[in-house]
Amino acid sequence: MLDINLIREDPEVVRTSMRVRQMDPAPVDAVLALDSERRVLLAQSEKLKAERNAVSKEIGRAKDSAGREARIEAMRSVGDQIAVLDDQLREVDGKLHEAISIIPNIPDPSVPVGPDEHGNVVIRTVGEPRTFDFTPRPHWELGVDLGIINFDQGVKITGSRFYVLSGAGARLQRAIIAFFLDLHIRQGYREQYTPFMVKSETLFGSGQLPKFRDNLYKDHEEDLWMVPTAEVPLTGLHMDEILDEARLPLRYTAYTPCFRREKMSAGRDVRGIKRGHQFDKVEMYIYAKPEESQAEHARMLADAEETCRALGLTYRVVQQCTGDLSFASHITYDLEVWAPGVGEWLEVSSVSNVGDFQARRANIKYRPADGGRTRYLHTLNGSGLGMPRTLIAVMENYQTKEGSIQVPEVLSPWMGGIDRISIP
């Protein structure tokens, strides 16, 4: 959430931010109007309360009982006016909070301006795509022939965009997840096992509500939502807390299944397992002091890149343009890995510095060591890496002419001696 003072004092900066994000800046005007109305009501209420306090003191000193009663009666009317104003103020406060909550974060000045993902900029490519002496096959053929992906069972059990991983396929995905978690622990992150369902307040704090309400899954009886990413519960860990400066930075990693309706991607990537309503992801998350968040962002990006290199995957670093930035992001770099079977770069991680945007929404501050005023900290998040696209890349890059899949050496500790997935 943006600082109301920023919107109030420099609204054109916020309007420009929304325009380069391809959004209508009208919400800025709504915030300004509500803020003005709120300040008028607040001034009127405070004036009447001050008057009531002054008269109350006079009443306490008054000797004349008739005069005292007259003043008490007059103050009843003032009290009624104050009650009305306070009710109006609460209503306007609610509307103002709601209006601010739908305004996205302001992009960093270094973010390239562009309309959508086509305006993203490739920063660097690491490695060369593998060469094959045969035509590499897509994962949806490999997986079915090897008996490790079953699309029909997924549809039968649940519906479209669901599938079943079986045998060595399920084990391979679990191995990748375990490898990521262990690697991140060695990189200095502390593993968390968080709930897979959260309250509305937690989703609001992370920036998922109210904007992405239609893309989330909700319990129809209770205020519980399935997590769309571990970023949400990791934001919630310190919601409404004041942390000591000495504890920062805090670096966390967590695995969760993720659930999204994928309404915005209807009709896209309908073949294979690239895009579904349920997927797995290992997340990195950092709480940092504002002056250290840029360095932490570079560190997190390097940590995510290490996962790609360890798996032997060719990848590229892509900076998101303004039109592709997520709602909460200040600056984001994507990692895309090459998948030769589908013949495309697959995004497996988005590494973002969110600034104080989530901290303001979730009310997370830190107390400086010098005893100064509490400050909002910065939060950062990144996938390390996301499934099933990492699984797709491993399957397609490590396929053989015979139709089997070699298991990357780094995954051996979790594969129980399986070094090759072959046709049964």
C-alpha cells in the first residue's frame, strides 16, 4: 500500500505510475477526494470535541446550577453532532482505505516502460541450449510414454488443467523440491512450514486482496483461502509486529502447493502441464532494512540463478517492464529456462523487491537500534524455482534418443538410486 502522504503531496507521480502500468489513474482522484472529505470531517469533529472539553471544565467550575444545566443540555446537542461526524468519519475511512488498497506499487525508475510481457528486456543469457542428434520431444509425449504423467486421471479426478504424476515422475518432482529447500538452507534461508490456507487479512497484507479475489480459491463456510504462493503466509509471519533492527535481515524459504484459478490465462498453454490450477513452488522471502533491500534483491537473484546452474539448465535473466510488473512489485527480474521439447523459454522464477508496499499493508515495522521512530521495513520474494515448469525443463533437457530421461546428478540423493527414468 502506498503512503497517503505521497498520494496527497505528489499525485502526478502515482498517476504516471499507473499509466505506465497500463492502468486507469482514476483511483488516484478518488483517493484525493476521500482524503479531502476525511480531513474536513476530522477538523469539524476535533473542533466540537475541543469545545465540549472546554465547556466541561467550565461546568465543573460553575456555581449556578441553572446555568450549569443549560450548558449540559447544550453539550448534549454537541455530543450528538460529534457522534454523527464520527460515524461519517468511520465510513469515509473505510472507503479511503479501500481506494488506496487498489493502487499498485510504483515501479523503480530503472524499470523499462512497456505495455506487457513483450516489453520485457533480456539482461543476460547463461549457457547454450543443448543440442540433440534427434528431434527433442515435448514433455506431454515423454511423460505419457514413460508412464509418469497421466492427464486422463487428472481430468477424471478433478477436471481440466489437472494431472497425476506417477512413480518416478512423482519422485522426480519431490526430489527437485527437496533439492531446492536444502540449497536455500545452505544459502542462509531458514525453512518454514506454513499453513496452506490463510485468512483474508493475510492475503490483503501480501497484496493479493482485493485485486486478485476472482483468481483465488476460498472455503465457502469460513474465512480461509488456499494460498496462491508461499509469499502470502511468509508475509503473514510478522504481520502487525515491530521487529528489532538486530534481527534483520530475516531470510525464509518455504515449500507450498499453490492454487490459482488461472482465469486470466484461459485458452493459453492448454497442452501439457505448463499452466494449471494447482502447482508446487519453493519460495524465498526476505525482510530487510530499506537501505539494504537493493543488495538483498541482488543476492536473492543470485541464489535463484544458482538453482538453474546446479540443474544444468540454460537460462536467461529478464527484467520485467512496467506493463508486466505484478501489483505489489517495485522491480522484478524473471528467470526463464530453455525447454527444447516445447521450444520456448519457460519462466520459473520472479525475483521481486516490493519495497515497503507489503509492510504498510501488513503493518510490519522495525525498531532502529538507536532508539529512533519505528520504520516500515522492505520485503522481497522470489521462486527458487517454480514447478511444474522446472520439471518440464529437466524432462526435456535430459531426454535421450531412446525416450528415457537421465536424472541430473544433484538430484541423486532423493531418487533412491534411480539415475534414469526409462519406458516400463
